[in-house]
Amino acid sequence: MKRLHLLALASLLTTASLAAHAEEIPLNSEASTEHFQTRVLAVDSPKHQVTIEGLDKRPVPFQLTDQAKALHNLKVGDKVDIRVTRSIDYVLDTDIGGKPAVSNDTWTNRASPDNLPGGEMYRTIKVTLKVTRVDVTNKQVVLLHPDGNEQVVTVVDPKVVAHLQDLRAGQTVEATQTEVLKVETSR
């Protein structure tokens, strides 16, 4: 994650009083869902490979793991229903001294409960951004990313500006992004 959205920072600052003495303050959550339907173009069960038709009608190959136990039931022409849900949660750590970081991506698979190919995959990414400076006069917050780059965010919402004096250099904002990929097939 290269940038923390200005909207997220605005929500971050308005959702909770930053002067609180709790260790972590939940600040904001955002979610979106994409849904599309396509069809299977090719199946190579021994190699655990499936090719589906992309949104632009071009073939899109997928390499599956050996956890795809029902892959042998998949046929060319089967309908594929794909739903991707993304959410991001922001939490302010009121302690001083945290470091920017990125967690490793973690994928967890859950197979379809029946014999049809499909299932769900979950991935979680955690990014910690460190507040390096707060300029109340110019209404700016400087965030340090894990890659060492700083980002200056200018706050324009008067409700958010009112809370800037409570934000301190050294505090961290942890953004946890979760993606859920759900795939169902039918004939």
C-alpha cells in the first residue's frame, strides 16, 4: 500500500478522540464488493490449471493448488461465479515508538462443501504507518511508509482539523486489508 487515502485519514481523525489513553483505537472501516460471471475455457486436472474467460473476453489462466479436490468435476463451458470482497480497517495505536511494517500475505483456503469445484480464499495484509510530524497550523500530517517514503496529507475537513492537536509523532496507524475471493461453479 503506497498511500493512505485522505478519506481514510479524515475518518481516522473524526471517528475517535485521539487523546484517548487506550492502547488501540478502532478508527474506520471501508468495504467494497465486485461480482462477475464468466465461463471455463480449459481444464488441465493433472497440472491443476484452469483457464476462464476474462472480462475482456481474453483467456485468463489460473494455477490451483492440490487443495482443489473437486477440479476433476469441472468441465469446459461450466459457469463460474466470482465475488471479490475487500475491506480495510484502520486502528490508531496511541503508544509512541511503533515502526512502519508490512506483514506477509497469508492465504487461507476453504473448499466448497459439495462436490462442485469452488471455494473461498482469504488474504490479510497489515501495513503499519508511523506518524512522523503533525503540523496543526498548516493542517498537515506526515506519515512514514514501510518503504521509507513519507507522505504529507493535508486535512481540509474542519471536524478533523479540530482533532489534529491530539495526534502525536511516533504514533502508528495500522491498516488491515482483507480480501475474500469466493468462486462457485454451475452447469
